[in-house]
Amino acid sequence: MACHNKTLDLMASKLGLGDEDKVLSKAAEFERLLQTKSTAGSNMSDTGKVVICLDLAASIVGIGLDVKTVIKYSGWKPSIYSNNKKIIENLLELNSNKLSVPLLCVTLQCGEVQNLAERILQEYRKQAKMAMDLNLPQYACMAVYQACRISKVRVSKSKVIEKSRLRPAQWTKLDADWAKLVDSKFAAVNKKTKPTKKAVADEIEEPMEVDEIKPVDNQAEPQIEPYEVWKQRMLKKAHKELKELENSEKRKNITPRKSPRKTPQKFVPYQSPAKVNGVRLLFPTSCLK
């Protein structure tokens, strides 16, 4: 076995890759390339970088690793490990599906700001005080976002942040840095030109058609009813109301006729026995004859 970094050998043995020379040499190559790259991954721990290099090397060689074990030895949470792995893939140029400005503009349906976003990205590269890998997704996302901002093109900010793979706090900090540059260099680029006289003339609203209001004829004065006609009408009305009142009073005073009370008859199932000479007979007298 070739002599490698102690951390690399230790992590390889824990992941069961101690005897895989191809994986170890590939991971060592990745580690050396990371050292020559920009400081984009400088906030990562050395152990975590080594574990990611081993993971990437194993996947290239065709050896599967247990994801939970890999994340455990990296010392990161699953979400942080996944994010850092994507960053290292971009630094090592292993990710074929890189997020570019044209691709992002197509995804967000804002193709009209593509040229401006690419110029903003190039200007940021010139103004950067340190070497940066602008192939990382956050830079393309920030360039497109700033171009949409000054062009007043509406895009979903949550989708842009999701594509950038940054946390909201990291996005806010990066946004503040880019906003200063963009406002000073590109704020006046996308200002709308003054409209020409012809354009202004076209925008003048046509006079609204107003319906003509026809003059309202003076309403004729109501005809006055002759006194005699009015008198007869009122008398008929009073006579009718009086008659209805008398009929209602009559209906109230009439009491319903009660049927004569009938004396209830006693039910006699049989006749009382006849008495003969003071003696009550229990049989009819006809039998004595």
C-alpha cells in the first residue's frame, strides 16, 4: 500500500476501504486537487473533506458505501454533508450537471435577463479580492437574482435560494455584498428610456363617449278630482266598511245552539223479579198460571 495521509488511511480503514488501492489513490488525488483550489471549502473540517473524497472515489471505482456510516464519520449532519459533497464535486469538476446562468434563466423563465446576469457575474469575478470558483451554484443564482432585481423581473426568491444550496443567513450575507456592486455598476444600465412623442401620442386615451342625456319632459300636473265624484267615492267606501263591521259584530254575538240534554238511561240487563204477596219470586208469574 502506498503511503498516504494518516487521516485518509484511518478513515479508509473505518469505512472498510483499507485494502482498496484504487480508491485510496483516487481519494488522495482528490485531496491534493482540493488544496490547489480556491478557499470555497475552507470552512470544512479536514476529516469531513477526506470522507467525501473517499466517498467520491469509491463511487467512481464502483464500490458502494453505507451512507449512514459515511455521514457518521464525517461528523456532519446529513443535510450539511450533502451540501458539502456537492460543493466538493463542483470544485473537482465531477458534477456534469453544473448550474449555469443560461440554464437557470430557462428554469426561472427569465431569459430576458441572461446577458445582464452574465455581465454581472464577470464583473464580480474582476472585483473579487480572492480566487473564487464561480462554477459554484450560488454565484450563478446570485447573478440571475440581481439581474432580475434591477430589471424588475419577478422571480421566486425561495426557488433561487433553493438552487443556490445556501442557507438563508448565507444568502442574505452574499446578497448584501453583491447588491453594492450591482447598484454601483449596473443600476443605470437597465433604466427605461424616455418615451418618444409618438409613443406618448399613442398612449393618450381616446375621449370617452358620453351618452347624450335627453331632456326630461315636464311632467303634467295631476288632474284634480271633482268634489262630487270624490264625495260619492268616499261615501261608498265608508258604507262598505260599515257593512263589513256590522257583519263581523253579528258573527261575534251569535252563540251556537246547544242540543237538548238527554237523560242518561240506566242499563237494565233484566227486569226486577216481581213481588207476590210481599214475596219476591225468582221466576215469572206466568208460570203460576
